[in-house]
Amino acid sequence: MANNDNMNVMRDRDLRKVTSSARVGGVFAKIGTYTFLIIMALIVLFPFYWMIISSLKSLDEYRMNVPTFFPQKIMWYNYVEAFNTANLGRLFMNTVFVGVVSTVLSLIITVLSAFAFARLEFKGRELMFGALLATMMIPGELFTITNYATVSEFTKIPALSWMGTNTFGVLIVPFLVSVFYIYLLRQNFLQIPNELYLAAKVDGCGDLKYLWKVMIPLAKPTLISITILKMMGAWNSYIWPRLVANDEAYQLITNGLRNAFTATTGDVNYPLQMAAVAIVSAPLFMVFIFLRKYIMAGVSRSGIKG
């Protein structure tokens, strides 16, 4: 009996040691994980911090041999001067117009295409969808080259001059179709039970009505994500507007800032440029902060509850 008690005591002692070791190991693992995350967060955030403090410096302070990590004198006026110098009001209006129109038209094309590939039965559907997906393997630069050559020809034709260079049409039309968005929404539509579609057809519901009343409400998170990503893509677009919109009346934010702060001597006023970049970046930060849950839900959604 005494031997059994001793064995139980030793077993309990060993169990406590193992539990204590596991607890200590878990604490060290958490410390290591959070340390790594903090270091990576600092690395990611440092460029944004440098942008903000640089936008608040004077040009002389910015050019100092030894950089300062906080402005000696905060120059809030840099933001006002940057806004006026770069004519950001006009650039914002152009970008918002192009972004809203292109997003609305792209959503219409994406919804109709995804519905057709997900629900309608027609000959060659899978072959067409496979060919569409195959275009994702083509580098975007090739599309840019061919689109630019096509637009250059349109400029010579009076009836198609609205799609020529230095027009809003050329900034909107060429990139309305996104294969990735069609694929993303089609996969979401496929998760909706087909029995709902068949029941709706029996009740005499048309395809467009079923799409509007059933599929679009169920796919709302994905549609919100596509809307946000499309707007952000239009906001950040640089190469294509740089090629086709050299007129200041049609320039967007990204290419409008390129030479706005370069003097005739070639010197660049970097504090003003940083202030302008901070102003332009602010809407994107706000969109991500307040709508990030919709982006995550739309991209990662893998099923339907209920």
C-alpha cells in the first residue's frame, strides 16, 4: 500500500514537472511570436512614418547630411502648398470619376459573366471559361502594349476619337473586364444551391430577376470586396494613365504627382512631394481601416450558412 502511494506521488510530481515545462515553453513561444510580429510591423510601418515626418520638414532640414527622425520645426503648411502646387483638387475629381464609372461598368460585366458561367447551360461553356482563365497566364505588360497600339489607331478615326489618347474613355474601357473578379464571383455563385435556381424557374422567375433577387444578395460580401479592390486599382493605376493621358485635364493622381514638384533646374521639393503622397494615401488607409472586414469576408468566404 505504501509502495502504491509512493508511486502515485512520484507520478504526480513528474506530471507537474511536464505541465510546468510545457507552460514555460508556451510562454517562450508566445514571447517569440509577438517579438517577431512586432519587429515585422515596425519594418512595414517605418516607410509610412518616414513619409509623414518628411512631409513636415523644411527642404533645408530634409537635405541635411545627418537625417533627423523627428522634424526640428513642424511645417504644416507643406500640405496646403502641396495641394495647391499639384492641383490635387482636379486630380482627385478625375480619379474619382474614372474609378466610379469603371467600377460600376466592371461590376455589371463581372456579375453577368459570372452568372452565365455558373448557372446557364450552353455548349462550350467550360471550354470558354478555361480559355478565359488561360489569359491570366499572359503578362499584363503584353496587354498594355497591344491596347496602346489599338488606341493609337483609334485616335486616327473620328468616330472612335472618344477612345483615343487624352480622353476619359481610354482610361476606363480597356480594363473593364477582370478575369480574376469573374472567377472569384463565379466560384461564389457555384456555392449557392442549384435547387434554388430550379425552384425559381418552376415559379416562372426569369434569369435576371433570380440574379437580382437571390444571387446578388447572397454574394454581397464578394461584390463589396470586388468593388473595393476595383476602386483601389483605379486609384493606384500608374502605367496606363502615364501612357495615354499626358494632358493635364485627364491626368490621374498617380501620374499627376510625378513631375508636379520638380523645378526647372531639376531639383525636387521632396517634403512637398511627401505631403502630397500622404494626402493621396489617406483615402486608401481609411477604406482599408473601415472596410477591411468586407474585404476579408469576400475573399475568404467558402460557404453559405443556413
